[in-house]
Amino acid sequence: MSQNTSDNERIGGFHAVVSALEAGRPIRRLWLAEGRRGGRADELAARAEAAGVPVEMAPMSRLDAWLPEVRHQGCIAEVEPPQEYRESELPELLHAVEDPWVLALDQVQDPHNLGACLRSAAAAGVTAVIAPRKRAAGLTASVRKVAAGAAERVPFVPVTNLSRALKRLQDDGFWVVGLDGTAEVSLYDAELPRPLVWVAGGEAKGMRELTAKHCDLRVSIPMAAGMESLNVSVATGVALFETVRQRR
């Protein structure tokens, strides 16, 4: 859903552009596909013009060339690049809220899974999402499209070394709880501590052994007999909203 253009970035899709408008992200220009009239297109054009954003029409072929891997729906905006959070900024992000919690993703490589995890994290009220800088998906066009605006709402913080980042969080008083399909403790029997870091592993092998060693507790999600483990984004959503339930 994004592409860098000199100092700016192009994002595509109605939900993505509306989310950028609502988040107050500076939008330089909006393009709509020629012949696109009525419904969402007219509504978005009116909102953009009210916000002082120039609106232009362009051939669908040109929009496709700008974002070839994105289902832009005939709607592309040029925006300033999103804020990038540095690992050194994580403590400040967490200390700025009363009851912080973190989602740590251990080498989640599928952009669609990362986008879905960000969407669940934003909906659950997670303070920040951290993930390794290498061998993991970053905030690509596909990720932002799947996240449907969530990437604008929850800070995503790439870290150099996930195990070291978890250790620092533990030193700062956080409890680290990992999702592990082989764990004997059920998610629904666990009393989730505060402040909390949830750890979910990648698509292929789950949490790495070194990451698992940093967990204070590991829990599993009960499933019907014969069923394999859940997709990482689904499992993450289940864990995050069980946390919300317990906190309420």
C-alpha cells in the first residue's frame, strides 16, 4: 500500500487513505481513477478537498504502475513518510501510558500476517509492537494494506536483537508471556501479569529457542483434537483479546 517517491510515499486503497486523513498524516495529493464516480470516491474527494488536499484524476493504468502490488481500488494518495520509531524510543513510548503492554513478533515474515497482527494490536489497545529488524517482515505496502490503518495507530518498533529487547523489558518490570502450542498451561487458565509482553513466533517454527528462554510463562490455546496450531495472526488476536477480557 505504499511506495517511496523522493521524500514522500504513495499509499493506496480507500481505507488506507481515509485512515491517513483521520490520523492527521500530511497528504500532498490525492489521485482517483478516471471514471471513478459516486459513493466512496465522491465522499473521499470531498473530505480531501475540505482538508486542502488537491484531488486529480488519472488513468487506472498509471495508478497500477505506481502501486503494482497493491489493490489500490483506483485511489492513491501521496503522503509524508510515516514516523519511524527507533529502539531507543521504546522506553519513552511505554512510560507515556498508565498500563503499557507490548506485542513482540519473533520473525513473522508474511506481510499479511504482520498486517493482521498490527490490526489486532491496535484494536486491543497494545502500546507498541516490536519485531526483529532482520529476517522479519517490515512495514511494506502489503503490510499497511492489510493493517487497514492500524499501522498509523500503534507504534511499530524494529529492534536489532529481540532477545536483548525482551531482557531490557524484563529489567524494566515487564513479564514476558509466550504463545507456545506445546505449553501445558492453557491461555484461559493463566492469570496474565502486568505489565505484559506477549511473544508470538513466526510462521514456520514458532518462537525460536532463544526467544522462548526469555519467557517467564508460556501458554497454549486449547483446540479440538486433531487440529494443528493456529495461524500466527489468529493466535495473536485470541491472546490479545483474552488479555483485554481479563483486564476488564
